[in-house]
Amino acid sequence: MGTLEWHDGLNLGVKEIDDQHKELISIINKVLKAFKDGENEKSIDLLLKQLREYTIHHFSSEEKYMEKIDYPDFNEHRQLHRQLKERVKSLQSARFHKEDIEIDQIKALLSKWLIHHILREDYKIAQYAKNAGPQF
């Protein structure tokens, strides 16, 4: 099972957010590795907790940035954040209820979630900031 790799095409040009995206990829890779290696339940659950907590931290930072630059689609983007947090929460819930989850399902969910969000939604923020004036 491969890992998610950061590449320059994912850079938004906002150092704090880019660094947080890199950290999210790192945590997701740890989660995937733990599943692949058959780590114990407690280890995997701790990693999922870490992912959820870091996701909340990142989204909070990103939302503050959007407010700072007066991003016009702020409410819609914040709603996407809520949906993504719910997906991670539902993954934790499925684990808690001992539901069978395939590692490929987890990788697809997490990679699509993160990469799609960065390349589509977060890129819109970067473009808006770039076109609106000086970088913040």
C-alpha cells in the first residue's frame, strides 16, 4: 500500500496552511501504515484521534485566514470543513463499533478528502488572495 506524497503542485503559497497540509498528509500516512501493519486497536484509535484533532486545528486556522482576507465563499467552505470533520468522526465511530473497514476504503476516503479539498477548494482561497491584493 503506497503513501500519499506531498508535491509542489499542492502548495497554495500560504506557508502556515501549506505546512499544515503537509502535517495532515503525514498523519494520514501514519494511519494507513498502522492499518497495513496490523497495529493494535489502541494505536490505530490514537492515530485517528490525532488526525481528527489536527484536522480541527487546521480548519480553524484556515477559517481564520479566510476571514482575514474576507473570502467571499467563507460559509460554503466552512460547511465543507464540517462535512470533512464528520467523515473522520464516522471513521472513528465505525472503528468503535467494530465495523469491518477495508484499508483501501480508508485510503480512498482520506486521500480523496485531503487532495480534492486542497486542489479544488483551498486553491480557490489562494487564487482569491492572489487576485485580491497583497499576500497576508
